[in-house]
Amino acid sequence: MGGEIIFKFILPMTIVLVLLRLLGLETKINNIKLKKITRIISSITPAVPFFCLVFLFITNNDNYRYVATYSSSDLPIRYRISAVWAAREGPLLLWAACCAIVSLIYEIVPKKFDQKLSLKILDCFVLCLLLVAFSLNPFRTVPENSLVISAGLNPLLQTNLMIIHPPLIFAFYTSCVWIGCITVSKIIINDIDWKHKEFLEEINKPTLISFFLGTLGIGLGGLWAYVVLDWGGYWAWDPVETASLLPWIAVMTLLHLKLKKNKLSKEWFMLAGISPVWFSILATVVTRAGGVWAGSVHSFVVNSDTLVDTNLWDRLIILKADEIAGIEIMTYLFILVGLFGIYSGTLLNQKILELGNNQDKNNGNIFLIIFSSVLAGPILVFLGVFNKNMWEVIPIGFPLFVCGISPMIVPVVTNKRIITEQFKLNLMEGDSLMRIIMFVGMIALSLWIGDIILGSFIVISVLFSVSYKNLDEGWPWIIGTIFLLLFGSWSNLIKITEAAIGILILSIPWAMLSSDDGKKLTLNSVVFWTPIIVSTVYLLLTWVILLSSIDGPRFEAHELFGAPVLFLILCGLSVLGLQGKIERSRLIALVIFVSVASIIFAWFLGDKLPSDSANSLGGPIIRGHVVWLLAPISLIALPALISIIHSTVKKITDSNRNKIVVSVSAHVIHLGVVILIIGHLFATTLIDRNDLSHQITLIRDDTSSYGSYDYTFEDVITLKKDDLEFKNRFDVGDGYIGTKIRINNSAGDSVIVEPGVLRFDLPFETFPRSEVDRVAKLHGDIVVIFDLSQSQAMDNMKNQELDDLQQIRVTIYELPGSHLVWLGWVIMLLGSLTIIFTPPRRLTRLTHKGV
């Protein structure tokens, strides 16, 4: 009884302690040592509820509803631990625990920069997580004389990889939050003397750690899909997979900002610093909103049948009334809109002050109003924790307007004199008319389009572009808006005519401007701008396609539209590796020659490649076309990067060792990316997993040819839960049916595979989990999958009938290049680890030189 009381109050007590920490009550302690101990203890306090919940699962204390619902005494301890993050409550507490680790790092690691404000912002985020968890009540007990009928842990999660993958993903998202807190603290301070170098140095270690965690976590998720799921692949552009990739791309872009740190203004560092946390919150929404993005195999927590078939924004708003998901999703939505408002309001205020030549950029009162308006949304969410019916009284659009739109209205109203004077000046010069045409035209177009999310970003981008003192300086925002329109039309979010009208509105006024600053674009400049610009374009493309994926994954769209962007990335890497070794003119000629040759080969030989190269990706474009576009330039980039790694290693001396190690490691990561892309082309792009030709029927003792091998069905294996062999092979499950298949090659070599199905007897149904088997060949894997549609019929057969079974149906994929995917992934991990453990001082000097 005493224990139940402790667990009942552990979460409220933690919330109170976090509030006290936010109020800074430890500053009242005069003893320095005691103050330090108090801060360390308070930093790890948010992790206590999570570890308490883990303890309840390990001990299988089914007096608690959450444990009784998702755990079982039959589960091994490691799977009981993974059951903690099987639903909503556990992941929230896990995320809070990860944030507590960051707070602990703040307290115990010597700091070069003052990070008190960023720590306060992190504590605010933790408070949000804990309050949402409190509304879900993870420590709710089961009433006496009541029975909880539990399906237990989802069988797909009863794997070793699911013990590691979710915590790593939340650690990755936490590192993104860490970066975002530092950036928002810089925005709040709004220092006149913003130092790009200092900002990059402060976020350097969190960004490197984030890149490593993201690479590791996403890769392990792909490995889980490869070995557990029954579709024979590691990446399907599932909405949850795609969403987790977005913050990783944002982090990668942020890492490359150091290459052009002296060429970028403050606003781009602010945007790059906020992007990882914004996209990590979005990724959480995609996962936790469940049925909003229908068809995702990762969404176990929301029934998609509760959502009507409508657009993305309406689906999200419908969730406000959901008793389980409502508070959590609305909290994330307000954080997303709040971050949007903070950046937009601050940037708009900065641009207005620049219009008036006002050098005092540190307008604290303006930002205080902006930040206060942003807090309105979370406050309403917190009130909703205690009164869920309040959403019936307050329209959801009102707090969202306060958080997202009012921060941009504040600087306009406050600085209306500057705006009026500048408008009159520009009117005399004929500039204001162009600004009005662009802004008003895009507002009208966005209203016509009717997509609230895409339209909002289009309008804000144009607003920023027309806010520059010189209109031609806003070209990055114009280009970004044009890409949004293009990608929106490609992904069918908007019509082609709507995109064309928008591009016309933006292009004509901008084209009428003449700007000749006398600067020449050099090859070296192109090389160093490429990763920043192209990765940003790829980020926008992936995000827009995700917005259009609410009714299911859009594999073809990602592969087809992403190919030109990947081509530019590979061109940049090729030039990076070969510049200085080949004359500039010859290097440009080589890239052009490879590009033209790729198009010619794709046109004439696109369907001559193996696997499913002739299958369509969209319209007349087939899978072979994409492979021919990317494979040749990949094969140029590969030796080019090996060459630059070799030449850079030769420069190592005692005085520059750490600097060279970091440079080599960066190129090693690039090499890993290229190897992974090559493997992906042949193991994923070329394989159509919806093509029924991969399903074949095997007759007992009769050899069937498929691809390059012969397959013979030899026997059926059945194991019951009480069988010794079953206990030796499986930790979970209630029965197993497997099939022995012999694979022979032309040389006469043979190997036995045993694809099968592991049966889980749930309270109201039997869940079959495919046990995929594979053969590792030098060129790649052969994956053999037992067709689950046969499992129930075979399970009902008696032993004699199974012995007489004459045929089975299996799915077979030959995946050339699959090894390259995992090799490239491991190489990327090794390269990023090396950079992380490079001494900071040397790394700082390297950053300063822009290597």
C-alpha cells in the first residue's frame, strides 16, 4: 500500500520540483557546494518517473493498468523493459529522462558559454512532457475486483532491436531539442554582437552528437524492418520513417553552415538552429497522431478509423477532442506553431528595424511581447490537462492564431512609423508596387489553394522576402517559395496551374530588378555552397511529400523526385574530391559528360538492368531510369572521395594531427553516404515489392528456378510452445511453423533456408509474425519470406496433413548491393564518432578556418 502511494505521487512531485527549478529556488542556497549538489539532483529529477515505471514493468506489477495492459510475466525482462515505450505514457517519460541527461551534462561538464537560459528553456520543455504524461496517468492502478484483458506487447516489438531503437530515436530528438534551446536562447537575448563563430562553436558538440544518434537510431530502425517485417526491405518511405529523416537532414545542413559562416546573415543561423527541434517535434506528431498518417506500420497507438477522410490540418484539429491523444498532439502543435511564431516575429522585427537604419537591434520589450504571446498556447494546453472539456468552449484556431500570427503583428504595429516612411520612399522609387504585387498575390493564391499548412509557409516566406531594405536581397526566400510551389505540385498537394501562377507572381517582379554586385561564382564557391543549398532543397522536398502522405507511404514520389537532388549532391562530392587534381575546365567537362551519358543510358538501357528495372515510378519514368541517372556519378564520386581521403592523410604532422583527423573523418562520412546510395539504388530503388512476380509457388521435392538460383521445397517444421527445440530457439511466441527450402546455384553449391511464422495467441486473435530467412551472398542478400496468408490454414492442420503438404507459397527478393547499405551506414557512424572525440580546441580552430 505504501508503495502504491509513492508511485501515485511520484509524477506530481516531479512536476513540482521542475517548477521549483524553473523558479531558481536553489539560488537561495548560500553554500556553494550544497547549491551544486542541489542543482545536480534537480537536473536528474525528471528521469525518476521513467525509472519507476521501468521498475514496475521489470517486476510485472500488474496492479498498475499500464503494466497490466502491455506487459506479461511470460515476457523476458528485456522485453518487459521495451514494453515501457509500447504506448503513449512510457515514451513521454523516456523523453523527459533523456532531457534530464542533457541537464545533467549542463551541470557537471565545464562550460565555455553561459547556458543558463537555454537550460531554463529545456526545463520548460520537460515540464510540458511531464504535464502531458500526468494527464495520461501512467501510474493509475487497476480497481479492485476488475479484470484487465490485455493483448500484451505487440509481437512486432518483441525483438532485441526494439529495446535499443526507440530510446536512441528519443535521444536523437532530445539532442535536437538541445540545439533548439541554445538557438532560442540566442534569439531571446537578441544580442547586437551576434557572433557566428561563437554560435557554431556552442552548438558544435550537440550537433555532432545529434548527427551520430540520428544516424545510429534511424539505421537500427531500418535494420529492424529488414529482419522482422515481411516485406524484405529496410526503407519504404513510411511516413514515420520519413519524418525521422527530416531532423537528421536539418542537423546535416546545420553542420555544413561552418563552410560559409562568414557569408550568411544571422537569420539563417537562427533558422538552421530551430529546424532540428521543429522537425523532431513534427516527427513525434507523425508517430503519435497515428491515424492522421494512415498506413504507417509504426503507428500502434491511434485507431485511424476515428479520423475522417479529409486534409492534414483538419485531421490534426479533429484530434483535439480525442480523450487520449488530444492533449499530447495539441501540445506538440502549439510548440510547432510557437517556434514558428518566435522565429517569424523576431526576424520580421529585425528586418523592420533595418529598414529604418535602426542600429539598436536589441529591442527586449518587443521580444517579451512576442514570447508572451507564444506562451498563450501552452498555457491553454496545461489548463486542458485538468479540464478536457475546455476545447469545446475555446476554438482551437484562436490560441494557434495567438501563437503563430500575433508574434508577427507585434513588430508591425510597434514599428508602423518605420514601415510607413520606408513605404513612401520605396513608392517614389517604384519598389513598393513590386512588393505589394508579390505579397498580396501570394496571399490570394494561398487562399485559393486552401492548404493551411503549405499556404502559411508560402505567405510567410514571401513576407520575409519583401521585408528586406533592398528587394533583391530576399532572393533566398523567393527561391525557397518557388521550390515549395514546385514540390507541392509534384506531390499533388496543389494543382500545376496554381503552382505556375505562384511562380509567375514571384518571378516577374523579381526579374525586373537588376543587381550586379560584381561577384564572380567560382568552382570552389559552388562546391562549398552545394551541401547547404541542396540539402535544404532535399529537406523541403521530403517535408512536402510527407504532408501529402496522409493516406499511405509515397515510395515512388520520394524516389523519383529525390533523384535530381541526390544527383546534385553526388556531383558536388565528385567535384570536392577531384578539384585540384584535374583542371577546372576538364572537371566541369567530366561532370557534364557523365550527366549526358547517364541520361542517354537511362533512355536506351533503362529497362535492361536486373530486378524490376522496367516497372514504373511515375508516368513514363521507370526504376531503371533513376538508377542510370545516379549510378554513374556515384561511381565517379566513390574514387574521388577515396582520393581526397588518401591525399589528406598524407598531410598529417604532429602539429596538425587533430585537424587532419577531423577533415578525413568528414570525407569518410561523405564516402559512407555514397556507398549507401549505391546500395540503395540496387537493393531498394530497383526492387518493386508490390510486384506479384516475386511470389512463387514451390512444390515439394520439385526444383523451381527464380532469378539466378534454383529453389526446392523439402520439408515442413512445426514446433509447439512446450517443445525443447522451440524453447531453445525462441524467447517469445506460442508456436512455430517453418519450411525448409534448398537454394542451389549454377555451380552446384547449395544452402538451406527456413522461412516461417511465429504464432502469438492473443486474447481475441492469433497474431502471426513472419520469421524471415536470408542467405548472404557476395553480391548481396537473398531474402525468402513465408506467405503469412497460409499460416492459419497450416496451423489448423494435423501433423499427418502437414507431412503430406505438397506446396507452399513464398516471396523471394534478390537484393544486389544490400551489403553496401549497411557498410555505408557503419562507415558514417565511424566517421562521426571520430569527429565527436576530437579535442574541442583543435576542432574550434578547424571551424574557424571553415574546413
